[in-house]
Amino acid sequence: MSGIIQSLLDTDPRAKPIVFSDGLTFPRCIELFRRFDGRIQVAFGVGTNLTNDVGPEALQIVLKMIECNGQPVAKISDTPGKTMVEDEGYLAYLRQVFDLPAPAAP
């Protein structure tokens, strides 16, 4: 087993945060919170001000992290084409751990 996968298996997901930020409404935030509460730390970014709350007009750019401290990260989306991951094995692991469906075939 690779060191990365073993490290993930040894990590308590309840100690990790997940930030939901795409297409949110307050009812959807409540639904997501109820589903994941106690399983992982949840946070929500409703609208652009998640990362731009200091006044200047928001730049219309998106930066996505692909790795942190040598470990893979993933962006999982229910919008086709928006899921982003460099390590497909890590994505499969996340889908299993959080009981997420595989994407529909195009």
C-alpha cells in the first residue's frame, strides 16, 4: 500500500474540514450539514464573499489546490466536469469514505 493511501487510512476524517461553496442556498447548507455533521468538519461559502470580504470588487478567477503538504486533495462537484483531482485513487477513496456516487457516464 502506498504511503499516501496508508496516511489517509490513518487519518480521522472528523479532524478534516470540507468547504461547500458551489450553488448553495441556505436550505442546501442545512441539508449538507445534517448529512455530514459528526463525519467531517463542514463549512460553507455562500457566494463570492467566502474569499473576498475585504471590500474590493471580486476578481473573476478561480484557483484550485491540487496538493497540500505532499498529500493529494480533491474538489468533488455534482456538476459534470467540475470535479478536479490529480490522483484518481484518492478520488475513489473519498467516494467510498463519504458514500458518494460515481459520476454518471457522459
